[in-house]
Amino acid sequence: MSARRGPRRAAAALAGLCGALAVLVLTAPSAFAHAQLLGTSPTSGTTVATQPAEVIFEFNQNVGGTLGAVRVYDAQGEEVDNLDVTHPHGNEHWMGVGLKPHLPDGTYTATYRVISADTHIVYGGLVFNIGHAGAAPKVTVAGLIGRNEAGEVTRIAFGVVRVLDYVSLALFIGGLAFAWLVWGPALAAGAGAETRWSAAASACAGRIGRLLWLAIGTGVAISVLGVLLQGASAAGVSLWSSLKATVIESTLESRFGEVWTGRAVDWLLLGAVLLAGRAFGTSAVPRIAAGGEGREAPRIERPAAALVAVLTLGCCYLAITPALAGPAGIPSPTGLFFPTNVVHVLAASIWVGGIACLLGALPAATRRLEDAERSRLLLGTLARFSPLALGSVIAIAATGVVQAYIDVRTVEGLLHTTYGALIVAKTLLLLALIALGWVNRERLIPALRRIAAAGGAPGATGVTARRTMRGELTLMLCVFAVTAALVSYAPPIDAATGPFSTTTKLGAAELEMTVEPARVGPNTVHLYLIDASTGAPYTATRELTASARLPARHIGPLPLKASLAGPGHYILNSAVLSPGGTWAIQIVDRISEFESASRTVKVPIR
């Protein structure tokens, strides 16, 4: 009776874990695009007669934020809000903050730094007046936003976490794929009945198992750390300063927090699955069953079907989390971009995880075998892994082209943006990987076939195989690093919402220019003229004019009306910049009838 209870208990336990993993997959949040600012209260550049109760930013989707998501400053750059950041009237599309009572008349600047539905942080701001315009703000919108950015250590730590995230996915997903699709069939085809084969199989299975546990431990740790670093980035504080209940709670309520918390739970459930399988006598990695002495061929002990099903389900959730927690949900075409992102992650994981097993696990088996047996086993695994790697290469290349086109779409975006430069770097690394894979497929495998047929040891061919695989693994880790960097940058086709800001010379004045939101459609342009010698507002201007051109489309020049908003402060309201591209905005500062200065500023509009 006890023998029958064991399988039933194992099935029940695995079914329960399968149900938990199914809930994670089925309740995975959908992906969305960056939040876009639709309006503000007060309207940017306007003057209100009395002090408003709060400053509100209105977006096209639900947004989240931590303490300081919306801030208001006076002309001196001192914060004058009451720190009470809320969703006004319960509207999740709005984010606002109250003001301190009895503020004096003058010019004020408000900024926002919120988490959009696709987990990216978007930012921007506005300038408004209470009663009447006052002195021009000493710090621009972009400068105030820059004050509250997370430090360099936080950014580097977040990059490392993203790389380790890809590594953990590759070790687990690729490790299981290698065990089931390469190692098991190779062992069944080439293993002998000698005792040393059982020892070799157990050694390799043990190494693969340790790689799986390394992936689980790393996955849990970085999932927790990733949530904390996202909170630090959103709040513009250090990691240690983000360890506050309000910051953590806000981050957990965001899409990023939901996805990465779900991933941590998934990793823990996968660990529980492996432990449950071990308790009931089934392993995730094929090995030679005990008691097979005397047979012509050993009996291969494969993982139970229930264990395979539940682990596969858990891997499915892991594979979709980079798309859910990244920018894979751009409005169009989401139906194409999202699945290609998932296939890209799966293909890269199968490739890298397989190479990690070939380098870290297979030698534990081959060193326990005789020369001819080593060659046979090495040939069997490489010959089975090679088509799997080739399929992964094709999938990575195809999905990479699709993603690059959707993200970039223009030669300018590819050659003149950081995002485009990273895509070029990733492409070159993948080409180098393909070259090494070709060496394995066309040179090493045929050589191993000849050696195995002659009954010899792998020798120099085996050494070359290890070296090329080490090169592949190193290059793929570099690809992961580039991919992690790509996640940190908004693609050219979907640049992050935020102001464009620059400082340049305009005759005797210093010109500070801010364009917000720097997207296709109406934009507000703030021009601050500062006396370069004294730092005071520049007031010698008799007339200031502006025009806009889009040279690539032969549009313009289009006149832009400049309104004086304060000493040395001009606003170009409702500057309609459409279509997207690099616009040239010319500013002409006329000082007298015979003297003027001009400057053309290139502004990227997405």
C-alpha cells in the first residue's frame, strides 16, 4: 500500500505546484507603452490669480509614484510642496501634490517623475505663475529633475542585476533544455553497461542540478533586489534610502513590482518542485537507473511527466517576464513585438544554458570514461546540441531583426542614438558567436566523428571544442550586458516622455532652452536668457523671435510666437512640431535696430 501512496502523493504535490505556477502565468500583467502627458493643472506657462490647492499632471494611463513623484519649486529652487503626493479624486491617471499655504506671488516650477504602465520611469515638468510672473527660475525643469535622479552606484547595480537576471534564466531554462533534449538522448544512445557509465551519468546530472539550484538562488535574490532598485530609481534616491515602507509599497503596486515579485514566487515554487521530485524519487535530469548491471544497454531513468510539465510551466512564466517588465508593450504592433521578445529570450537561454552545461557539467562525465568512450559521449552531445544551437541562432537573428525594426525604423535612429549603437554592438557580438558556432558545426563535429570511429581520445579536438565554447559563453555574457543596457534606454521610436534641455550662447547672453514634452504635437518651449557676466536675467532684448524647420522633410521655417513671461524668460506656447524628427529651432535676439544675435538649436522630437 505504501508503494502505491508514493506516486499518488507525488502526483498530488506536483499538481498543486502546477496549479500555483498556472496562476502566475494566467495572471501575468499585460504590457503597455510609456505614459504620455495629456495635460496639467495649472496649464504650463499660464498665470493663475490665486494659489491652487495642488498641482496635477494628467496622463493617458494609470501611473504610479513614490514619495516625491511630484515636486514644486520656487524661483530659487526651494521646494514648496507639502509632500502629499496623491491620485487626485481617486483618478489613477492623475498624479498631484499639494502646496504649502500662503505662497507669495511669482514664478514656480513643478516636476513629475512617475512609473508608467510599462514599468519605465517618465518625467517632465511645467512652469506657472501665481498672481504675476516673477524672477526667472534659477534652475530649469531638466535641472530640477536631474537633482532627484538615482546615483551612479544605483544605476550600475541595476545594470548588474539585469545581467544576472538573464544569466539565471539561461542557466535554468537552458539547463533543462540541455538535460531533456541533449544529455538524455546522448546518454541513451552512447552509454554502456559498465559501472563507470553510471558514475559518469550521476556526476554530470549532479553538476546540471547544481547549475539549476544556482539559477534558482540567483533568481530569488535578484528579483528582490530588482524591486528595491526600481524603487530607488523611481524615487531618485540611493538603494539604502529606498528601504522605506512608502517606497517599497509604491513599487510593489507598479507593474514592475508585480512582475518581479511574481518572478521571485515562481523561482521559489520551482525550487519546491525540484525538492518534491527528489523526495518522491524523480529527478529533473536523466541518469542511469541503478541495478542495470549485466544488461547490454543501461536503462535510462528519465524525469516523471508531471515533473516535466510543472517545470515547463514555470519556465514559461520566467520567459515572458522580461517582456512584461520591459518596453515590449509599445502600442503597435504589440501582438508581434511581445511574442518575438519571448522567443528571443527562450532562444538565447537555450543557447547559453546549453553551453554552460557543456563546459560545467559534461567534463564531470567524460573524465570518468575511457578514451574512446569520451569521444563517443562528446560527439553524441555536441551532435545533438549543434542543431539546437543553430535553431536558437536563427530565432535570435529573426526576432532581433523584428525588434530592431520596431524600435528604431530609421537609419538616423540606428546610427545617431545610444540605443542604435547598442543594437549595432549586439549585432556584431552575435555575428562573432555565429562564426564560433560554425567552427563547432563544420570543423569540430566531423573531426570528432573520425576520432570516435577510430576509437581514439578527443585530444586536441576536445581542447579546441572547449576553447570555442568558452569564447561563445564569454561573448553571450557580453550580449546579455548589452541587452541589459538596452532596457535602460528608451528606443528611438518610443523615447521616454521628458523635456529636452540644452544650454548655449546667444550673443552676450546664456540661453537655457527647454522643450516639453519633446514629442510629436504641441510643445511648450521655455527660453531663459541670462547675462553671462553677472548671472542675472538678461533684459537687453528688444525683440525675440523664433522659427522651426524640419530639414529632413523640407518643412518650414514655421514662425513661433514668443511671449514674455518674466525678466529674461520667454515662452513659445503650443509650438506644433510634427512629424517626428530632428527639428531646427532658430532663436533671434534683437538688441537694437542694428544689432542682433541668433542661434539654431537641434531638437529631437519623437
